[in-house]
Amino acid sequence: MKKNTISIFGFPSHQEKTRTHGADMVRIIQPLQHLNGYKGIKTTIFDINQNTRWPDVCKKNNIIYFNYLHDPWGFAAMGSTARGMGVKLVMDIDDDIWDIRGDNPAQTAWKKGSANLRNFTCICNEVDYITCTSDYLRNVIMNNTNKTADKIMVIPNYVDLNLYKYRAPFKDTGQIVLTHFGSTTHFEDLSEWEFFKGVDRIMKDYPNVILRTIGAFLPKLRAKWGQRYENHFGHEDVYAWIKDKFPKFMEETDILVVPLTVDIYNKCKSQIKWLEASSAKIPGVWADIRQYQEVIDGTNGILAGNDKQWYKGIKYLIDNPIRRQEMGEKAFKDIEDNWTIQKNIDKYAQFFENILLDNKN
């Protein structure tokens, strides 16, 4: 049966018993859930609460699809069994692991010359195929590994609107909440000078504006703007974030602000924040950087690259509530038309079909 069908075992390698990591959900769990039964494809996803033996997995599957890892012994156990039983290994990479920045808590463990980075690079060289989120990231992967372009498949992030099902009702209460959500890896981005200057002008001109960061607290912003700067916490489990936290924060948000320092690491990031915010019909002002340049055209968001653009973009949306509503609606329509996992699942199906065709040839 295995030889006549595409059978894929998904291994979300960052998963813990108490939480599911966002990258595991978006890059491994979500696509495999939607692939199951599509064109006869069968998928099984690792259950952390059950014992898993790699010989049993390899007997039933053609492909193991897993999120990036750096554990040499864990990979050896999985990889050697897969090799011996003719199972293809496909690893997903959604970040530029080779250029993690200094404000990232993982930087010490992944710095240049570290054992983690060496092991990770060796695993990249060993797997049969890699998937990633953008052409830019694919070039970075090729620059740091022995992988050629034909062994790296670019599949962007997509959103499931049945999971992200909250749509924020439009409001115009007179108070404006600017929101940024993200982990503690965004300290440098939120401290970026052009963004800070632009928002500071907004704060001076509009006493009805507050800035809220979810996940990353910056004391200097509290010192500068006092109680008009708020910090809140999300949730480490992505499903709890989507169900419980995300709707509340989006309901209270008028404009999303997403600064990103322009560097190699950030250029490799995806447009996932735009997908999430747009699913809730929240308009935003976004860093003028590759991933947002590729999806934002002025009708579904505003790009900003310097302090004047941050100021003008935020000011425009504050002064024009009707335009704010229209932009949120247009962003949602773009997501609905082009960026759902349901409408793009065939890209995954064709990719895995080609892997098995390549194996036969």
C-alpha cells in the first residue's frame, strides 16, 4: 500500500506536551491536516503523548516531513532508519538560522561556530529536500549548505480562516490603539530609530493614541510615553493564542504597526503577521521590507521606511476612519482570495508527488 500511495508522517519537532509552537502549526501541522485525503494522500502527525518507533513510521510512510532541528542523535535515529527503508526526508526552515540577531534569546545557542549551528547545517546537507517560505530564504540556505535550488521548494505561509475565524468589528471611538504583537525577538525592531521618531511625532500630535506591544516590553518606551505605552502578553501555545488572546487584542486594536530592521535575518522572515492581522480585518502600517513589499499595494496596507513615512501612514489612518475600515476589508479580501491554506494546498500535493516521481526515476 505504501508504494502505491503518498503517505507522509509529520514531525513538528518543537512541540511540547504543554504547547504547540507557531512554526510547527503553520509549517507542518496545518498543511498535513489539509493534505490528508487530498488526491489520495494519507498523512499522520506525530502525537507527543504516544510512543513513536521510527521503524514503524517508515514501514507505513514514503516521506517524513519535519520542522528544523539540530539534535544529531535524534536526527540519526530518524534519518538512519529512513535511509535504510527508502523513506524520503524533507525538512522545513522558516527562519535564517545562520544569522540570528543579538536580541534573540536563542542567539547564544545558535551563534556562529556553535555546535547547534554546525549540527543544523549538517542536517540540512543530509536531508533529501528542504521547504522554506521565500526565494530570499532559499538563497540564504543555498549559501550556507550544499543544497541546490532544485532541492529547495518555496512554499509561502498560508492561513486557515476556519481557525483564524475572528473578524474585528470596525469601531471609531475617538481613542486609537496602535498594536504590535510578537515575541521578545523584536526588541531591535521596536527600538528602530525611524519607527520611534515617527511614533513619537504621532504621540505629540494625538493625545488620544496609545501604543501597545504584546510579547515584548521596552522600558524606554514606558519612560518616554508613560501610561500611553502598554505591554501585554500573548500565549506560548499557538492554539490558545488564536482562540483566546488574539480576538481580544484585535477587538481593541485600530491600527497594527510592524517595524522591522532591514537586515538579512529579517528579510528572510515571512508575511505571517500580515496574514494574521488581515484575517481579523485590521489595517496596518508595515515595514518597507521584502516580505511586505510582496503583498502590500497601498490598498491593503501602508509601507513605511523612515520616520516621515511612519508618521504619515499612521496619521492617514487616524484621520480617515472610513479609509481605515476599507483597508481592513481589502486586506481580508486579499487573504480570502489568495492566501488560505485551502486554496493553496495543491502546491504541497504537487511537491510531494514530485518527490516520489524523482525517487522512481
